[in-house]
Amino acid sequence: MNWLSFYPPYHNHAASVPARPALRPMKTEASLTRRQFIQHHLRAALAAASFPLVVPGSVLGAEGNVAPSNRIAIGCIGVGPQGRGDLGNFLNQPDARVVALCDVARRNLDQAVNQVQQRYAGQGCATYHDFRELLGRKDIDAVLIATPDHWHVGVAVAAAKAGKDIYLEKPMGLSVAEDQMLRQVVRAQKRVFQFGTQQRSSWQFRLACELVRNGRIGKLKQINVWCAASRPGGPTKPVPAPDGLDYERWLGPAPETPYTDGKAFDDDPPGGWKTWWFNYDYALGFIAGWGVHPLDIAYWGHPEMLKGPLEVEGRAVFPTQGACNTAVAWDVNFTGADGVRMTFRGGRNNYEPVTAMNDFRLWAQKYGRCQDHGTAFEGTDGWVLVDRGAIQTSPQRLEEEKFGPTEPRLLQSSNHVRNFLDAVRSRSRTVCPIEEAVQADVLCHLSDIATRLNRRLTWDPAREEFVGDAEANRRLAMRPRRMPWTLS
């Protein structure tokens, strides 16, 4: 099936992509007449005498430059604040060239075009309103996808089927079935995949996980994970969509609902904030949008948690008023087949009540710090905590630990985009490939489902389903998608 058949027809603006001229058969000297032969070589000699025998280093790739023919052509789909942050990283890579941008909001495109022009000395790039037109370009090697969450898998599946390598912002899908579908397509199409869990490209997170994997804290007993929870509230009064936003296309596969203030932008009205982050039509909320980061590190440090049956139970507070309806506080507890336990909690984010679900004072006392996110591993001989501010260990000397040549080490990356581009060139695995990205995302889904059902569940990672619980398994399925934006 052609990848375009997943979506309704579109008008292909051929003018935005110059057609490449067809190659003509080259005449050999044997096929030339004597007159043509002489004229051919005379013109060549005159041309050689007319121009200096110097080729710019930027063409040949000299002095640190990369020849245009050897650059990786990048298309960016979704260039809101997160997308433009990633875009800046791609623009800073000398062997990449951003050639196309796509967004359904004019304000996002305008800002991204300005960003590209500043980096490329006034040279811009093609812009698109429909991501399928961008994916239809044969000259694009890889894409950045930083759309709202409900579009992630649909665009990524189409990109893989169009033969593009993929850098996908987190979280992944709105269901486990979406995650599974994307994994299947990425594997089948042999695409390089990088998940936007960029903490794996920071030395302190890698060190924390290597300390755990190499037994430096003794036998692992407990993992504590936390992040900011979703925000409650949000306007519910229907208003016209902002000028320059194609709201119908922004909705895409999500249910048809009226636009409300702040749904798509955090500055409309001024001083507002995006509500789609915390609305179940478009996202799981921060139990996944933020939570996938520290949960991914927990999994990176202890992948054994998903190598056998995993028990999970949880509770949460869900708002009943306002545009936001995802968990504003939660407490989820996992128990692995090896006996290691993991606790995952969501901290206060404009939700005022202090409860056992969002009170981190005991953890702050134990570790000496507890910011709005983090992952802590506790073992029989010590502990290690890591967040984006620092790594802390007990005993403190663990921070200076050296590893022997036979001890297992993790893939080293100091820049998530650089690691992706290197993998695109070598056709190797990234620091967060599709298989591990799905596992991290699944932990978010298990957390969300457990809090909604409020009972103990058992996850079978081999079969990727709950054991003996039909209702829980129904929540793994693909959500209904609004026609005609279907996946098959």
C-alpha cells in the first residue's frame, strides 16, 4: 500500500519543489564526427583558460566545510517552540541542511523561516502547509517530527513509508497499539529512528545508569521517579481559531471540538498557556509528556523491569472542570519479576492540594535535593539520583567511579541530533532506537491505565498485554480516529 493512502488526497504544489532535469545519454568520442571532436575539445580548452583553476573549499568539503552533495537533507514537520528548539540543533550541524519546513500555523512557519535565514546567511528553504507534500520530496533524507502528540504516530508512519529516517519528539503514541504500529513500520522500512528523550545524550544520566548496571550501589531494590503533573483548568468557551491557524488540519485525527482560548498556543491570549498538553483528546498529559523522560532513565538503568511480568497499580486525581482533564497528581507503583519496585509520582503544577501523591519532602530529605523531575536508584550499598541539574550519590565517591574494560557500558552520545545524524550515515542504532523508545512509552501508558482503573494489573511484556483483564487490554487499542485521517 502506498504511504499516501493513509490520508485524504491533497493538492501537490509542484512549484515549491523544482523538478530535477532528466539525465540525457552522454555522447562518446567514438560517436562524434571529426569536426565535432575538434570543436568539442577546442571549447573545453577555451573554457579551461577562461577560469581560474580554483574550486571553493565549501564545494569540496575543505577546511571543515561539508560538500553540499554530502549533506543530509532535513525536513521539519511541526515548528512550534519545541520544534524550533530542535531545529536550532539541526542548523548547527555542518553536515546537515534544513531544506523544508511544515506547519499548520503561519506564526510557527514565519518564526522558523527567520531562524533558517539567520543561520544560512539569508537563504531560506521551502515551506509547506501539508506534511505529505514535504514527505513527497525525493531529496529529503530525514525528518524531524515535533507536532502535537496526537499527530506523532500518523506523521511518523507516513515518513517511514516515504523512506525517511525519523527524529520523533516524545511522547510517542496515544495508545500502545499506535506505538506497536510505528515500531513495525520502522523495522519493515529499515529506518533509522531517534526518540526525543535527549537525557540519554547527557553524561550524568549515562553515568547514573552505568553505576546501577555495574552494581556500584549493590543490589538494586527501589527506583523513585517523579516529574511535574498536568495542569488543571483552562477555558472552555468556544472562540474563533486564531488567524493563520488551519484548525481543521490541526485537529486531524482528534475528535471534532470547537476551538477554545489557548488550545494550540501558550500566548493566545497573552499570559495564557497551552491546554492541549493536558487534554486527553490530544495527549496523555504530563504522565507521559514529562514523565517519559525520568521513566526512560529508570528503564535505561534497569531494563530487566520489562523482561518479565510487571505488576502495576496506581491512583490519581483527574480534574472535572475546565479544558484540562489529565492527571494532576498520581502515585503509581510497579513491582518487577526480580522484586525491584518502582514508584512514579506527579508533582504540583498549579494544583494546590498537597497529598501523599505529590509531596516530595521525604525524598528531598533523603537525597538532599528533589527538583520538579528526577530518577533515583536505591540499592543495598548506596543510591544515585540524577536530574538535569546534577548527579548525586551515596556514598559520594561513586561519582568518581571508573569502569573496567570488561564492564558493560552504554552508548555514548553528547548531542542527540548529532547522534541521530551519525546513525543516519552509518545505518546504525541511535542512543534511543525504536525498540527502547516503545518500552519507555509503554511505561507511561501502563501508568495512565493503572490510575484510571485503580486496581492492580499484571503486564506481560512478551505478549504486550495485561494478564486476564479484558477491560485493561481494551485501553491498549488504537483510539478512534476522525475521518478521513485514519491509519491502517
